Amino acid sequence: MTKFEAKQRIEKLKKVIAHHRYLYHVENRQEISDEALDSLKHELYKLEQQYPDLITPDSPTQRVAGKPLEEFEKVEHEVPMLSIEDVFSEKELQDWEDYLKRLAPGERIDYFCEYKIDGFAVTLIYKNGIFTKGATRGNGRVGEDVTQNLKTIESIPLRLEKFECSNVRIFEIPAELEVRGEVYMEKGDFERLNKKLGGKYANPRNLAAGSIRQLDPKLAASRPLKFLAYDLVTDLGQKKHSEEHQILKDLGFKTDKGKECKDISEIVDFWRQTAKKRETLPFQIDGVVVSVNNNFLFQRLGVAGKSPRGIRAFKFSPKQATTKVLDIKVQIGRTGAVTPIAHLKPVEVGGVTISRATLHNEDEIERLGVKIGDTVIVERAGDVIPAVSKVLKNLRTGKEKKFHFPKTCPKCGQKLVRPKGEAVWRCSNRQCPARKREFLYHFVSKKAFDIEGIGPKIINQLIDENLISGAPDIFELREGDLIPLERFAEKSAKNIVSAIGNSKRIPLSRFIYSLGIRHVGEETAIDLAQYFGSIEKLRKAAKEELENIPDVGPRVSESIYKWFQSKQNQKLVNDLLKAGVEIQPPPKIGKKLKGKTFVLTGILESMTRAEAQKKIRMLGGDPTSAVSRETDYLVVGKEPGSKLEQAKKLGVRAIGEKEFLKMLK
């Protein structure tokens, strides 16, 4: 091949490789395999090695080039890289719009919303269409030159092509063009790489930032970084921010399509929908960015402090927040477990205002070093009980008080005991009023007797009025007992008595669960019901027989055996049967799904999650709550959670509701 032919071939290869880069990183599709693309790159590399003078800065082979730097050079931003003010509620968002309308009276304000990716902000400078300089935000006015590292990111085009966009005039690439966006790392890539690095980084953003600020570009090249463009600084005739996203895509950048919103209610709808699918996205986001869509109005609104007035980051409710510990008190559970609870200055966490958080046990209090009066970090994930995760000791004033764990039960005065090998102190008094109250809450709960209309508040009222002292008393209640009570009318009294009557017929598994035996949850209760078939057989079971049941180990079997050996507990079962409780034997289990493990995520249209789990069990399957390598199927409903992403990583098969229903037939 002559040098002239090599030059022609090199130019064609660069165009073809750039085309496939665009498809992969912008359109999320491929026309050829990774292997084929690698082959083209290798051919290009060999030709350039043969004719080094034909190597140009925009060549794909030049993504990793140059020696490690001694330090980064400073870069002054011609247009400052400003920060974005945060808002956390609809009211704050509305207040912002009211503020804008005062600044621009009579103006119609439309908005553009896009994901707020939790990444590392950079700016890219192109001269005559060639990527020549990339810089960090720095202090907003002066950043650091990280060009060599940014060149290693495949989703950043090294050369721009002229384009035609339906909403913007046709134009040639200007002499200089500036684009801004976020360098980020997808969640799956982060978890794999961070594991190799020994868990050094707390989140994908920190690892992305750390990678870009490496002096050796080869290190940045070895990390799976991506780039998402969100701002076109150069004026190419765009009148709206939404048009910038269209232009950026046509220029070869990956960008978020976002959504144009005409008012606050549409913004809130977009924010809520985004929050629902947040966990299923491959990258981390912490809110949505809301911009005034009209670029002329945006510029006219100007800047306040370090943030433009025409833009806000509408953040999701934090999963963590800081607050003060006002007091620490202990709570007695139905099994006698004594749990310390931090009483907090009310704070919003995960969209819910909380004023209580668990401290778990005495050891955890010692580990955290928490004192009354401390400023603490509280966290809440999903439906998990809020917990104190950290104490900010540098904010102490010296007035904080050490909490002394009680030696006796604060409700009955019984001396507390801490069994060997356990972290939990317990009240061993079965007649402890706190334990009895907690047991009754459990007894009427949904997974137990499920008595509609009776919850903790009603139980408290019935105990305080001396109408009940134990579970069997509930079934002796009559309308005349309830009508005199505060907030009880004849109709509500009648409804509750009717609900009590309806609850008397109960499946064996739920009856076992209702007894509140320590270590016996819903799944174990189902296993016991299937194995024994009746309460009589269970109450007579030997400890050795209990140990033979799958998933019932020595500790659980010991707890069940001891519970039924107690005369007081035997009396409870007898009194419930005398009160008219009818225990239904377990239904026969099919074999269609035998040996198959299912996990459910999202909302099913045809049934509730509890109903779906019951149907799986009835066909011999095993419904579990967490995805693992042993999971056979993940059933995916509407608005699935993080389990879907986890299933993909583990190679677990995900099926939709239609396929799931076919399996149940």
C-alpha cells in the first residue's frame, strides 16, 4: 500500500470507527460486534505505525497518549462554570417560580427537565471540530486541564461533524465550540471496579472524579468512564435549552432527552416518575435539573451569588439527614427484647418525617458513642426502620449526656437479662405489661389474625378500659362493650365485632405466626403448617423432629419446643380454641413449581404481592425477598426496584406478569 492509499484508508477508517462510536454511545445500538470494531481500530493503529506522520489528534488511536504529567495546568473558563441551587420540595419549587415571575413580570415561563447525574462536571473545547482541551470545574472560574484523561473516554467524540437539526439552521462547525457535561461511571461498573480496588471509594462519583484527576492517562483509560453532555455554551442559533440537547446528540454526544414542561405540576410529575425508576437506571441520579427553557429569558434573569437564577436542582428526598438526639428511651418488644430508641428533633428522610430511630442494642450505642444531645446522621432505606448511622462528635458542646442502659425493665421492674452470645437485653417477665401489649399488636396484625379495624390504638384503648388482658378476650367482645368508648359509634362497634367474628377462621400457618414464638416468622410458620398439618401435632412435637424440618435449625427448634412446653402457652392455645377460633388445615401443595425460587419486584396488575407469593407456594415454589444466584425467576411488575438491576448482574432470568401468570396455570 502506497502512502497515498494509506492516507485514504486511514481517513475512511477514522470515519467508520467514529460512526460506530456514535451508534454505541449515543444511539445505544450496534451494527457490528465489538470484535469487528476492535479489528478496524487495530488496522488503523498498524497503518499509523507504518506512517507516523499521518497520525492526527482526532484519531481513535490517540485516546491514550502521552507520558504521566507532573501536575495539572490551570485553565481559566471564559464562561464561568456556575453551581446550581437546590430545592427539596414542591413548595420551594413554587417559591422559585414566584421569584422568577417577580423578576420577569408578564413573561410566559416554560421549563426543561433532565436527569441530574451524580458525576464529575467538565468542559470540552473543540477547535475547528477537533477536541483540543478539557477542564474540570475547579472553583467555577479556574479549573484544571485534564485533556489527556478525557480523551480516553470513548463517549467523547474527538472530531465533530457538521449536521442538520430540524429545529436549528444548518451550519458549519465553528472555529471554537464549547460543550459541558458530566463524567460518570455506571453502577455495575463501579461495583466491579471498586471491589478490585478494595472498596476504596464510597460511590461512583468519587471514583469517576478520582479517575479524571489521575496524572497518568493510562490509569484513566483503564476505567469504564462515560460522558453525558448537558450544556452547549457556544451560540449556534439555539433559542431553547431543549434545542441544545438535540444539537448535542447530532454532534455525536450522548445526552439526556429530558422533557419540556409548561408548568410546575408537569415538573413535579416528571420528578415523581423519575424518582420511581431511579433505582433501575444504570447510573446514579440525585434529582432532576429544571431550567428556564427560553435561553434569552434565562440570560436576562442573570446570576445570584454562584448560581444562575433560571435553574434549580430539584433533589430527591435524602436517604440520610442530620438531626439532634433529644432523648434515648428503651422499648420492650413482645419477646421481651429491650431496644434503645433515639427520640429525635423531627427531620425529613426519604420523603417521610421521622422523630424516632433505632439504636439496636447496648453494643451499638457503645460503637457509635452516641449521647443525648448529639448531632447524628439518621438514614432510612425503603421500608426499613430509621436508624442512627453516625455521630458528628465535632459538633459537641460539652452539654451532651451519656445514656446508661437500664438494669431493670422500666415497665415491670423485672431485672433484665442478656443471654450468652446475644447482643440484646431482655425482660423475662411474661406478665410484663409492655410485652403483653406488644404481643397483642402482633396478634391482630395483617399476617396473623388480620382483624380489620383493630390496630395498636384500639388495642391500647381496650387495655386501658380493662376490656381485654389477653388475646382470647378479643373474641369475647360485644357491641355493648365498645359503644361507650371514645370515638366509637354504634356502626363502628358493629363493624369491629363483625370483623372479629370473621377472623375466627384462620389458616394454620397464620395461627402459628400469631402466637409470637421467638424466631418463627411468616416463612417458618408456613413450613411448620405444611409439615405437621395441625396444631395438635405441632404442640406434641419432639425437639429432634422439629430439627428435621428443612430450614428449621437447632436454635429455632429449641425456641418452638420450649414455647409449647410452657403451661401458660398451652393455656393460650386452649383458650383461643374455646373462644371459637377455627384453625383451617393447610391446602395441598402442587408440584408444578417445586424447587423453583421466585422474587417479586414492582406492582402486579392482576394480584397483590401477598397473593402472588401464596400462589407460588401453592404450586410448590419458594417465594423469597432477596435476589441471589439461587433465584430462578424475578417477576417484574410496573415500577420495579433495584432488584431488577441486581438480577441482571447475577444472570437471573426476569419475567413479566404475563409469563408469570402462564406459569401459574
